[in-house]
Amino acid sequence: MSDKMQLTGAMLNALKPLELPENEAVQQKFVSLYNSIHGTAQGEMIYAKECFNFKRLVAENKSLQECTPLSLYGVFLDTAVNGLSLETGTKPLAYVVPRRANIGTKEQPRWEKRAYLVVSPYGELVMRMRAGQIRHADNPVIVYEGDTFEPFLDDNGCKRIHYKALIPRKSNNIIGAFIRITRHDGTIDFEYLVSEDIQRLKNYSDKANFGKVNPLYTSNAGQIDPGFLAGKMIKHAFRTYPKVRTAGVLTITEEVLEKQDIDYGVEIQDAAQIAPVTSEEATADAEEVTMIEPAQVEHDIF
């Protein structure tokens, strides 16, 4: 690879979305960031994999192709900074969504599409293990009507759950979920959701998406999809844990995170367009939120 190349917003804006990750200067910045942040020499190998993943996602999503090159550049570098892959599957670590951003004023709005990196519940697990907050988390357990499900505190005041599945099942009605977490010091923690918590999350989705609740809340014969609930259970489990350091991402629990001190390798005035915008500017219209492909909807931000 040649000597370090300087990027400018004009250079990035001249690139087509599918050309962006293959630009030599972009490649250099990705590899440099990954190696320096994660203390490894695997940046070249990770770059090759994520370049393929990024191009596939953009090629398959017309809305992403309409996003600003600067925001797409930021997303690509954020995968390096956060050490998360864009590889798809049943438990993706992160994915990319288009959001509208107001670059005008409140009185005279002027909208443009920007791409954002969204950390999935499984990505959050990886980051918390990497940060040393937890050692392991079991797969979430979905609780059905008829199962024995008794949360309680033991003599030491620690959360415990007495659970026994009723097999064969006599009902497909979901009444809750729980997860068992092994902390870094070896102690055990339990968190759970019950029907009232699921309804509260559904109401939040309805409000956040302007009356268009995420369809996975009702896709399972009128009730919540089990895989979607498992993801929600993971997010809920860490609501009282310390935040993990992230850069330029949206999460399910926090709409916009503060911009981290990361050198994106572009001019100052251009870098401002890469970081997440304010919560007011990041307001998403419901139509764009629901444009995510069905396979990815279970990891929607609401």
C-alpha cells in the first residue's frame, strides 16, 4: 500500500457508493484505524471481508445508495472502530439503516438521507464481553403459558429464577422471557420481561414510528415474534450496566450517542457530516424505517 493519502469531502462525494470502500485512501484509513484501536495486525484481512459485506448491503438497498457518501464513509469506518462485522445471518452484530437528517432549520427544513450503523443486541453482547463487563450470556429463554416461571431473590439478595418448561406444550401463548448472565467476576445475574413489559415496548414502538408499530410485535399469530423478543431481552438485560464506548452508532436504547474523538481522516468541516446528528435532526419518518428488508426487521431500532 502506498504512503498515507489525505481524504477530503469533495473526494468522497465524487465516489459512487459501491466505489467508496475500494478507494485506496479509504482502505488505508480503515486498516490503520482497526489495527491501532484493536491492537492487531489483522486490519487488511478484516478490511477485505467488510468491504465485501458493505458493498453487498449497499447494492441490495436502494435507500442506502441514496445516502450521502460522507455518511456511508462514516459507517464503513465505524465498523472498524467498533470491531463489528456487517456480515448477515440469524444473529448479525450490526447493520446499516438510512435516516433523514435536517440540514436546514426547523422553520425551513432541508432533508438529506444519511446512513447510520446500528448495533444489534448480539453486537452489544460482543462489545460488553470485549469491555470486560460480562464473561458470558446464555441464549434468552422464551416463556410460554403453562411453564413454571418464578423470579425471586435468594438469601443474599441476588436475582434468581425457578423455571421449568412444560413439554409437550399445551399453549403457544408467550408470557415472558429471561436471560442468564455471567458477570466478569463469575457471579450470576438474571433479567426478565413479562407481558406488561412487552406491551410497554410495543407502545414505545408505536409512538417512535408515528403510529406504525414494528410488525414483529404481532407477526406471531397476533403476538410478538420469539426471535424479536430474544433480541429485546438482551437489550433490556443491560439497561443498568455501564455504557460501552462506541463511535458513530445508533443503538436501540439510545437514539444518538455523543461523538467520540475519532480521527476519520477528513477535513474538520466534512467530519461533522459523518457523526450522528442531533436527536431533532435524526427524526425518522415511518416509511423509511419500515423499508428495511424482512430478514433485518427483527433487529429494527424500535
